[in-house]
Amino acid sequence: MRLIADLHIHSRYSRACSQEMEVTTLAKWARTKGVNLLGTGDFTHPLYFAELKNKLEASDGGLLRLKGQREEPCFIPTVEVNNIYHQAGRLRKIHTLIVAPSLEAVEKINQRLRPRGNLSADGRPTFTFPAKDLVRLVLDVAPEALLIPAHAWTPWFSVFGSNSGFDSLEECFEEESKNIHAIETGLSSDPAMNWRLSRLDRITLVSNSDAHSPRKIGREANVFDCAPSYREIAAIIKGLQRDKFLFTIEFFPEEGKYHYDGHRKCAVVWSPAETRRNKGICPVCGSPVTVGVMNRVDGLADREEGYIPPRATPGKHLVPLEEILAEALGAQVGTKVVERQYQRLTGLLGSEIEILLDVEEEELRKNCPPRVWEGILKVRRGDVRVEPGYDGVYGKISFAPSDAAAPELGSSQLNLL
């Protein structure tokens, strides 16, 4: 079966997250989005963990479901943690996604982490010991758990980040690097960018939403060909069954908010070449610019753009349906006209991911406003323009103009705009 998995999200107990981020609401939105396996997020937080135990129960394959329900999605226990520490004369800030095989394993992990930091302070707890010690601590009590460096390329809080990261997994995790089987590419990079590093050939590249609100679920995800089983999913992520990893769902990496270099406060946006020409110094304020993901990949890559490793898992670039609707209808995301169309289309044609990936062109033409179906098809073809994101500012997507005449809407469709 096709299993669409978004493993990295947060709960309402993380800073700057929606109060709707709790499992009942998350399950509803996962169905709307088309995600049938969702990380719980934030399992180290005592109040949220109590909610997870109260609202979820084990199902076949070792995953979790809402109590008393058989419908999707399944849940899998996950948390992102923050390690801040000094190594090799620099301050390091590393975020790691932990995926656990059961709530019983979570209990053991939490017991080990509780004396090392304040688990109640935030859904993404902070520790002051090295990332390699986190790997050892977790696997000591939960050997089947997975540890995945989160959003591996962003300037802040990542294993390869320009401001606080390392140049290799081995430099960061040392003897524990053998237990790192995957990295999360993040919104500002995609698989093709990571293929430029031969040292990552053994590493599985996963993509997740890092959602802070329910509407962001599934904006990046992993598509597996397997049953909803923890053991099967872990085997795929460890690279033991690569043929069962069908593809990842990706942002266009330019849309990520750290793709290019620049200074948000000075509105300076640079490609890596421009940064080199200017020696990395902002011409407005004279401070160093924030070096983004593309520049960082360029600096560490030992292959040219376009290289595809053997058995590489491809990525499919999508734009969230609400963004397509907003662009097509000349409105803003979150407005009533966009919300009405979103609810109508997902009620009529299936989940958001089905609409973006699978619904036949003729069905789209029959049921969508002209610029909407045209926008969906353009995204499928990669026929988009993107103003790259930089220094915490998301990039902007727009659709190239088409010479094709759009068909007229029927009156019933016009009434729904």
C-alpha cells in the first residue's frame, strides 16, 4: 500500500505553535491532507505525553491510532530535541528528530532525559550535552528508535548549518555516526541538492513538514510502499529496503526560507556567487549576511549539479493547494474565498495530496476554476517562478503565464467562488 508519512510535527506545547496541535484535530487534518502516518511530535513534554497515552492506543504493526477508531491516520511517537553545546571551539546548536517504536519506549526515553533538562519548558526540549551522547542515551533504552538530524541544512540549529553546524555527520556524531541512517533535508533543500555530496550516499533522505499548525501538515512528506508497521518503516529509513521508498513530497527548495543568502532587515537577497563577490558583507549595515542552504551545499559538495546516485529516491515538488488557490484567485491564503474553494475541492476530489498528485486532468478541468486547474498542472510540470527565500523569509511562488485559453466556468462553479 502507499503510505504517506509526515514524521516531524509539533504540538501546542511547543513555542509559536497553534493551540489546535493536538491529536484529535491533527487526525482530522491528516485525513484532509492525505497523510496516513503522522508523527505525534513533542513526546517528551509531560502534559502532551499524558494526552498521547489517554487518546491513543496500539494498533497492528506497532503504530498508534485514536482510541476506538479504525480509520487513518496512524500515529508514530516522535519528538524534536535541541542540543546546544561547545565542540571544537564553537557553539553548536543541533536539532534531532527522535522516532520511537512505542509509548513504552517513550516512557523509558523520557525517564533518561528528565534529569538532563527541563522537559516541561517546551515541546522541543533543550539539552546541553553533545548530540552524539543523545544517540547513545536513546539507543541504550530503545534500540529500535531512530535518530534523524532535523532540517539538516538550515543556518541555525542543524547538523550542517552555516552558523552552528559541522562539515560532516562523522564530525558531529563521531563514533555514533554509524547509528545515523537518515537526515531530514528540510524545506530549503531537496534530494537533488543532497545528491551532490558523495558522503551522503549511504544516508536515507527524508522530508517532513515540521508543521506548527494543522494546515502545514504534509507540505513535505515521505511516500513508502509498505504496510503501516514500525519495523517496515524503520527498515526503509535505515536503507535496508530502498525499493520500498517510492519518493518524497518536496517544497520547491527556493521557496524555503533559508535557500539563498541575505539579510532580512536590510532586504538583501544574494545567490552564493553574489555573496562571494561581496565577501559575505551586507552593503546596507556592514554585518555578515546569513549564509543559506544553497551556499552551504555548494561549499561541501564534491559533485556537480545534476548528478543522480544509483538507487536514489526521487522527490516530487509540490505547492500547497491553498497557495495555488490564492495565486489563481488573486486572494490571500486564509481568506474566505480560498477557504471555500479548498473545502469544496477536498470534499469533491479527495485529499489535498491526491488533488496535487493523482487526480486526472479531465477531472480537474471539470471541477476547478480555470486558473486553479491550470496552476495544479503547472506545478506538476515544474512550470513555476520562484523568488528565493532568505534569512527567515519564505520564497514566493508564481505560475508562468500560459498562452492556452482557459475554459469558461459553469454557473454552479461560479457561484462557489
